[in-house]
Amino acid sequence: MDKKLLKAMNEQINKEMFSAYLYLGMAVYLEKKTLLGCSKWMQLQAKEEMEHAMKIFHYLLERGCEVELDAIAKPSVDYSSVKDVFQKTLKHEQFVTASINKLYETAVAANDNAAGIFLQWFVAEQVEEESHASEILGQLDYIKDDSPAMLMLDKALGART
Ligand SMILES: [Fe+2]
Ligand SMILES: [Fe+2]
């Protein structure tokens, strides 16, 4: 595999693992706020991010490439509100989308068709990831400081499987 592409792939493993950590940190905050449904949603989100990291991990091994596991940065567990949590979720997903798009472009520039096809799944997945965070943010705009409405959203998010 092209050197630059391999480096970016390894960096993406780290970004996906950090995403998992970030969302676990958010789950800690939400759990403290007794928003157990939101916390469950975040924990499942973290699990998905670890699966994303593992997808790339296995792909690199399958291609016989060097896997480099860098240190994962410490995530925050301090947030000012539920809205703050989901605003930061959306912002982070937008950051990951930019990173995935760049990774895809690197694969194309390296004429690595197989890696390009592999990364297309991630390109599509990011559309969903951003859309989910946006939807929840939109609903939080309706809720504002309405506690019963917040508990209804918490219940809905807790139904995620
Ligand atoms: Fe991801
Ligand atoms: Fe994500």
C-alpha cells in the first residue's frame, strides 16, 4: 500500500477509537444527569466507533500492511447540557467526515482501487452519522427546558439497539 495512504489509514483507526472514547465520556456525563436512555445511545455509538476502527484494523491486516496503534487521547466528561453533548457530537462527526473524505481521495490519488472501494462504505456511513446527530439536535431545539419532553426523548433514544 502507498505509504501516505497507509499512514492515513492508521490515523483513521486512532480517530475511530478516539470517537468511541469521546462518546463514552459523553455517556458518563449523561448517566450523571440520569438521562439513561441518552447514555445508552452514546454507549452504542461508542461500540459502533470501535467497530469502525476494527474494520480498518482487519482490512490492513488482510492487505498485509503494518498496523500502528497510537495512543488514544483522553476525552472530556464535562459538558454544560445535553444540547452541548449533541452539538459536540455533530461537530465531531463533521470532523470525521472530512477525514474520511480526505482518506478516500488519498486512496484514489494512489490508484488503490481496492482501498477506494473499501472506504466507500465509510463515506456513506458518515452521511448517516451526521444525520442522526442533526436529528437529535433538531428535537432538542423543540424541547428547550421542557423536562417531560426531555424524558420522552431520553426514552426514545434508550430504545436504540
Ligand atoms: Fe466512525
Ligand atoms: Fe461516527
